[in-house]
Amino acid sequence: MQFYDFKEVEERVILVGVQTAADEDVEASLDELEELARTAGAVTVGKVIQNREAVHPGTYIGKGKIEEVAALMHAADANGVICDDELSPAQLNNLERELDCKVMDRTLLILDIFAARAVSSEGKIQVELAQLRYRAARLVGLRESLSRLGGGIGTRGPGEKKLETDRRLIRTRISALKAELVQVEKHRNLIRSKRARGSLKTAAIVGYTNAGKSTLLNKLTGAGILAEDKLFATLDPTTRMLELKDGQQILLTDTVGFIRKLPHHLVEAFKSTLEEAKYADYIIHVVDASNLQAEIQMHTVYETLRELGATGKKIITLLNKQDKVPELKIRDLRADYTVKCSARTGEGLEELKDILAKLLAEGQIYLEELFAYKEAGKIQLIREFGSLLSEEYREDGIFVKARVPVEIFASVMPE
């Protein structure tokens, strides 16, 4: 089997998009694609948009635009093209042949960033699975494309140098990864069921990529997660405990960021991670209020939540990055609560805590009871899973004032 040694080459790319509807903001989408390219280490040297009724089935863009892209590549000394949609195998092969350069699409770019960012074994399995599914259908085209340039975007991640891998080997590897992922998902489900039995409520922190989710979790809990001003800085979900007033506790889970045109390969592979939002009791929706595309990004998040089945939950929307935009005109009519905040400075986070405490109290029952000393273990359960407001030691027992989750109320009542 032949192996290729890749050397680092500065990737100078042209971004290409197709506008098929008048209300489609392709310019904003290409700006986001440029940010994705930057995150992956490429430099954008030009952008081309074509207005068409539909993308060209054979080459994504028309013949005239292909010539325009080729001329721009020569003038800007570019060595690659990134298309703003997922290309079919035919489109990929035909464009490569016409332009005689490395051609990538949005999906390959996002997969590449995920491959570089995956830390946990689960994250690495999920990324490799998504990459292999994507590559299986494009084996010939990708082999030609990558050998043209040697390295760069699309070559990171497990098994990236084995360009002679055939479909049979890919299918075998996909089956093995699926089996590994099943075991990992069983472990994740076990953790979820333990949380549920413990009656601790959970809130999933969701939002568009780079909205400030990790910064929020770090500020609230000191989680110490990498928080960079880059897309997809966090891939692996992190769960931390947050102490609220009156001794109440809630679990906060940071999730992978959403993005428009999220590749279906990734949604499928990262299903167990994304489903943290589905199984949470509450949703904390972080919005980068300083971004001009904030309302479109909010819509993308809600659509993704709907696809995941994470609906019918109380939603707290945090209009984040107030330190950048004091004058806000954004509204979220779908949220139950809206808070203006800055995760970086801490502004508005006390209000968030008050809302979480209020939501927890709604699922609890207030009790004033006298417990015999032999039932002190029940008070410990209240202390662990509810809010022990006060306890008074008397001759005939311990008098307790507390708020108790509905789920354990019957089991902690004195005999």
C-alpha cells in the first residue's frame, strides 16, 4: 500500500457560493465560511457568488463562473477552492477536473476542524465516523484532489494519509467505529440515568458556535474549559455543578456549537453528544448579541433543537457579549426568559441564577416536618437532592423546613 507524506503548504483559497433565492444571504454565509477556513488554517484570497435558479447538478456553478474562478485563482495565486454547500461526488470530480486544483466543500471543512479539535475518545470516534462516511462516496475524487496539493484541509484526523484505502476497508472501519460508539453511548446513557435517579436537574447550554457557551460555564462554575474566539473551540460536552441560593444545585452541560448547514454526517455521528439538549430539563440558549447575524443564528439553533427533538422545555435566552453591544435591539419571542449578560464580565449572571433557582423551586414541594432521630438519613437525602432551609434539634426529633423535588417527596416524608 502506498503512503503519501504531506508537507505543510499555506492554503490560499477562493470561496464559492450559489444564490438560489432572493432572501438567501449568501454573502453572510461566505463570511462565515471564511471564518471556518481561518479556523482550519487557510487564507481566503477571493469570493465568488453566482445567482442561479438551482446549483448546477454537474459542476455546482456554471461554465462561465468556472472560468471566472480559474482567472481569479491565477491572479490571486490561490491553490484551492471551497464551496459553500456539500458537493456531490460528481460535482467534486468535475470541478477538480475543470479547475485543476484542490476542491473542498463546507462539510469537508467542518469535518477537518472537528478532527483537529476532538479530545475525548468519544469525540475522536464520532469525527472519524463522520469523515469516513463522507469520504466513502468521494474516494476517487478526494484521492486526486489531495494528491494535487499534498496536505492541508481534509487531511487531518485518523487515517488521513491512507489514500489507497478502498471502500471495503472503509466499510469495515465504519462497522467497528459504530460498535465502539454503541458502547460509549451506553456509558453516556448510564450517566444520564444516574443523574435522573439522583433527581438533580440539568440545564443544557446551547447556542451558535462561538456564542460564548464555554466562557459562560467557566464563569459560573470555574470549569476551566478552553474558550477561544474561534469556531468549534469546544467539541466534547462538559458537565459541572452550579450551587444556587438556599443550597439548591443544578447540573450545567456545555454542548458542541450549532452552525447553519450543519453536515448531516456530523449530526448523525454526534447524535449522542447533541442529545444532551434533548435529555436536559432546561435549555440555556446563548446568543452572541454583537453578531450582525444574531437573529439568523438564533433561528438555526431553534431548528437544530427541533430536529433533535429537544422541544417543550423552558428556555432561558442569554443575549451575551453586552460588553460589546450596550444598545440591543434583538428579541427572542420563543424564550420563556431573556437576560442581557456578558459571560466575560459576569454582568447579568446573578439574574440567570435567580431564574434557575425559580425554575427549580417550581418542581419542588415545601415541607415543614418533625423527623425522629432514627430517620436522620432522610434529612441527608433532602440535603443532597433538595434545599434544606433550616433544621432545629428538639427533644422529640429534628424539625426541618425544606424544599424537596417532587420525585423524592414521598420517600423522604417521616413515618
